[in-house]
Amino acid sequence: MIYRRLFDFPTLRLRSPFGELERMRRQMDRLFEDAMTPYQRPQTGVFPLINLTEDKDNYYVRAELPGVKADELDIQVTANNLAISGERKIAAEEEGARYHRREREAGTFSRMIALPGEIDSDKVDANLENGILTIVISKAEIAKPKQISVSS
């Protein structure tokens, strides 16, 4: 025991130099798992999938919204943000129906999309066709690329 007290320095142990780092990593993993557990519950409600593309003049937002009617949507734009919200309704099953699989959700949804540049909020068009919402947003003149000629 006296020998152990006198000579049990960390530098004299025959351990891997990365052992302490591995122990710290495991502790951090446990800490994050404990902190995130309440927030990892499955989300309910509807969250539309979105594609955002652009060309030199416009941004194009396409969202999957099957079962949503145009009058159930609220679309708002600001300097460089787009907000889409609404409600999807699904007809109720008859009472006593047993579900074998339930993947379609009804409910309200809201989605805020940050656009990569400034937009002209007066030039926004939206179209809902076959469950796909297409929004065409014109870029602000300051955000559009300018052709510069080079003189020789």
C-alpha cells in the first residue's frame, strides 16, 4: 500500500494516453443524451417538405402539401424570410376502426424559411396544384447579379 501511494503517479501507469479522452467522451455523450431525451419525442402535426432553388432573377419554393386547400394556407414574406402556415384536415375514420398503420397526420403546420438574399416582396406568386405549392419570389434588384463589361 505504501509502495502504491509513493509510486502511483499518472506518468508511471501503463495506460493508453487516450484513455482519459475516451472516458471524457463517454461522459459527454451521456450528458447530451440526458439533456436531449425530452426533446426527442416524435413530432405530431404536419411539417411540409420543401425544396428551395434559385436562378438569376427568382427564388423558387416548392412544398408538398397533399390534402391542403389553397384557402387553408397563409403565406407571408418579409425582407428575406418566407412563412407558410395552414391546416391539413383528414376525414375521420368510422368509430371503432382499428388502425394497422397510421402515418398520415392532420393538424396545423407552420414553416419559416430563411431565403439566401433580399427579395422584392411585391413580386411574389403562389400556385397550389396537385398537392404541390409553388412560390416564385423575385429577387431584389440589389441581390441580382450584374453583368460588367471589360474594356480593352
